[in-house]
Amino acid sequence: MSTAIQVQKPMPSTINDQITLFDRDTEKNPTIRILEAGKKVLISSFYSDGLLLLRTIKKHLFRTMPNETFREQREFRTAYQKLSNLVIIEIIDHNLAVKKAPSIGWLKKLYPDTADFFLTFPQVQGLNSSWQWFENGIKIPALRNKIHPYYGTYFPTRFEHLDLFDNWLKRYDGPRKTAIDVGIGSGILAFQLVQHGFQKVFGTDTNPNAIVGLKESMGTTKLSRKIDLDHASLFGKFDKQTELIVFNPPWLPQSQNLDKIDEAIYYNDQLFPDFFAAAKEQLLPDGKLVIIFSNLAQITKTATQHPIEQELLKGGRFKLERCFKKRVKAASEKTDRDQHWRAEEEVELWVLVGA
């Protein structure tokens, strides 16, 4: 693991002597009341007891909160996070101190100098899922090889926007000397660019885990010579103009303070104005700016304005060459959320050139 960049990881929890223990025989309603009072509960016997308590919290909230509209679902998730993050589990010698618990390699990899500590149960769930994805890899239809996303790095679970980008790259007839991928994340767009013949790709990200993870996964392979990384916002240290800028920004406006992985999902008010101003200086006169976006904010009524349309209307820096759109597949029937609005969702690929 790189020592030059400090990765983000769950902060260990503190507990006191009055913490309540929970196992499958503990009465559930009193436990919910303890959590609602802001007090922590420790899972003390089996790992599955933690899963049981989280299900109990969710059932309790389903009975007491509406959960139909997009905004109600957000509020429901906020309430669930508040209660579930009071459920604690102990780690001893980098292993979960309960029976029939999964083995999570991140506990040693991310905490090499701390063997014994406490984490919230949702944090442990996130670490466990992330370790499985990291170990087993994820197949991306547009790529030849699996990706192995590092902990705390965003990666897509739907691929319509990647298909749009891949189809555009197949038709792209411009130079393929350099490209810049702003917000490189798990590296998928950069890998696509290399796969389609770009000689050098520069990638930036404000999330340290994205940079550390990509450096570690690329190692000394050919990819490491083709992809140059910088832990920075927007264009970072890359000050030379390029023929292609690629940007897959967050698709939803910010509603609260964000951590680094949330910055891949929610944008603040300054992101797009700052990006377009910097991109104008970074793009060669005959270059192209490709932005991958969605109408998600409009159909869920979390935003009234489309930031790319606003730039084209008022910015005076770019003009539209083409906009490609693709309908998103229906939500899985297995999801707990009512996502009827997905029937209207489209991913978008905007190709802009200098005005």
C-alpha cells in the first residue's frame, strides 16, 4: 500500500462500560429503543446476530416511516444509517470476534498497526462486500479483463453508460495521443481509452483510495506506463492541452456533507462551473470534451436544471456536437426500493467542442 497517499478507511468506534450486548435471544423492541436513545449495542455471539438486528431496524422503520418517493427513500436511508451505525462489533487480531464471521482481508491491509479495535456493523458489512469484489474481481462488459476495485472506490453496477462510451470510441476518428479522465475512480473509462488505442491517459481523482488502488493493481504492467495518475481535483498536475477530455461526473446534486466515495455520486454547486472553466483551458482548439451523465436528477425532482444544458446555454465556452442517449434497464425485482422512476431514466453522452 502506498505511504505517500493516506487511504480513507472506517474510523474505529469508541465504547464505554455501559454498552448493551445483543444476541439472537435478546429482546428486540427494547434494543430498538436503546438505539433510538443514541446508545451503542455490541454484537456479542454470532455474526448473523448483527444481520438479524439490522433487519429488525429496517422492519421498525418500514412501520414508522414512508418509503415511496425518491425523497422519502433518502430520508429512510438516513434514519436507517443513524440507527444501524450504533451497532458495534469487535475486532481482535484483525479478525471479527464473533462466531461464524467472514474473513475480511481489509482488516489487516488497512489497519496494519492496529490489531484490536471496534467498528460499526455496517462498516464491517461494507468491508466484507468490498473484499469479495476486490478478491474476485468484477466483469465489465466493455473491458477484456475484470476490475478489482479498491476499498472505498466507486464502481458501476449498471453499464449502459459504458456501452455508450465504448460505441462512441469505436467511431472516434480523431488523434489518440493523449486523453484526460477527470475523476478516474476504478479506472474503467481510462481502461476503455487504452483499449481503443490511446497512447497516454492522464487520470485524476480527489479520492485517495482510487489512486492508491489503481497504482497497486497496475503495478509495473503495461497499463502503468500508459496511465498516469494524480491525487487531485479536476486536472491536477496535468497542464498540457489534450485532444480529448473525458468526465463521468456525479449525477445527483449534493444534499449533505460528503465523504470521498459519495463525491462520485453527488455534486456540489461549484463542480460544473469550475470544471468547464478549467476544461476550456485544457482542451486543444480542435479537441473534444466527452461528458457522461444522466437525467436522474430531473426525473427524481432533486434538481430543476441540467448542468450541461446550462453551460451550453450560458457558458459561451463550448458548443454541442452530438448527444447520445440510452434508456436504462428496469430496476431488479429483488431491490427493496420502489424505483418506478427508472422507467424514464436515460444515460447521456455529451460531445462538446470549443465555441
